[in-house]
Amino acid sequence: MSVWNVGIKTAAAQNMVAASFLQSELSQDITWLEWFIVAAPFSLVMSVGLYFIMMWMMPPEHEDLPGGTSAIAKPLHDIGPMSRNEKLLLAISLLLVFCWATEGVLHDFDSSTTTVVAVALLFLPGIGVMDWKSANPQIPWGTIVLFGVGISLGTALLQTGAAAWLAEIAVDRFGLSYLSPLAVLAAVAAFLIVIHLGFASATAMIPIVIAVLQQVETPGLNVFGMTILLQFVVSFGFILPVNSPQAMVAHGTGTFLVRDFVRTGLALTVLAYVLTLIFGATYWRWLGYV
């Protein structure tokens, strides 16, 4: 899932938070479709790499599924036909994806607005597919609090001037002032990967990233575009289960050990970092983001 957190703007809360910081600091926004054009090719290549890495490092325990097709057919039969609520949920979901994809093309409503409207429809009496009493226990409040803290910390860093102060120190200590855009991307991406080891989300780092890029004096550096690319790196939560909420949920199933996650995660992180540099030198440069 973390692989496509990069490719789709609405696939991860931290993407929306980063977009909000960009809007407030640089007065620039990126639509769902624009994000998809920039990031989806990266996620597609990463998906292929993910398959081969996992098949090599954690091969399937069985070549054939025990029970064959009957093991799948019976649960499908037990589920039965789609209910009214399931059909309605599918319709609202498809409409929401359509609104996301046509943002800035057929309408001016941003992704956050259309998402709120869709969620409201899901709870609307007579139309909705659930009520608050049944939905409340299934909401991951810890994750919501986690991102709330990240937003609060990021906002505090911006409003107090701490982000600019930290950025000035980082630019000076790491010698970023006159590096090429690709070298800046490589250095800051490596820093974010290391920082991410200790956090489920590095969302609060985005204000500092924006401030760092504004301090860099490299001619022609696209601050907005580079911030978007470095936000992709924030989604590289591959090494430890605590690096992303979805990884923590997966680890909670007890189907794998932490060392399995670390072992495969290191390989995926190296691949993601290398692909970041390759895309930065080619596709993203052609798009004008580097």
C-alpha cells in the first residue's frame, strides 16, 4: 500500500497535509490528476520491483492454494449478491474518484471538499450506508491523532519561524546552497529516509523541507516541484512497522516478524531511493519538477 501512497494524492493523509502546507506557504496547488501524472509511473515501476523483491526474499510457502479454486468459490458463494448498501457505496466511491480525477478540469472543487461531501453522503439518513454508532468503533482514532499532531507541529514550525531557522542550519551544515537540483533532491531525500526511521509519519518535516528549498540559492530550482517529489519520499515507510499506520496494522495480524519487514524493507527503500534519482534525472526533470 505504501508504494501507491506515492502514486495517488488521496491515498495517504500525509499527501493532503503536504498539499495544504504548499497552498499556505507557496500559494500553489496540485490537482489529483497532476499528482497522478507525476507520481503514478514511479509507483508502477516500484510495484514491479516489489513483486520481484518479495518473491526472491519471501517466496510463497505453497505453489498451489490448498483446496484449489473451491477454496475461493465457497466464500464467494457465501457472500451472496451485492446488497443495496454495497451498491450504493460502490456508486459513491466511483463518483468520488471521478470528481478527484476531473479536479481543475471539469470543476474547481478540491479533493478535500469532494471527500467531505462523499463521507457526508455515506452517513446521510435514507441515503447513507452506515451510521455513526457502527462506524465509530472502526475509525482508527490513533492515526487521526497522529496526523493531527503532525499538522500542529508543522504549523507551529512555520508560524514561530523555527522552520526557517532549522532550514538555515541545514543548508549551511550540509552545503546545499549551490548544489544542482538533482544533488539537492538526493541529499534531502536521504535525510528524510533516515528521519522516517523513528516516526510513523514525517509529515511535520514538510514545512522544514519547504524552508530548506527556499534557502537554497541554486538558479532555477523549482521549490514547489521539489517539495512534491520529497513528499513522495515521506511515503517510503518500508523499513519498520512503525514507519506507517498501514504497516502497524499489517504487523498486528501476526503473520510476519519485524526482522522480515526490515529485511525486505531495506531492499525496497534502496530501490525507491535509486528510482527517485533516476526519475529526478529524467521524467521529473522533463516535467519541470527538478
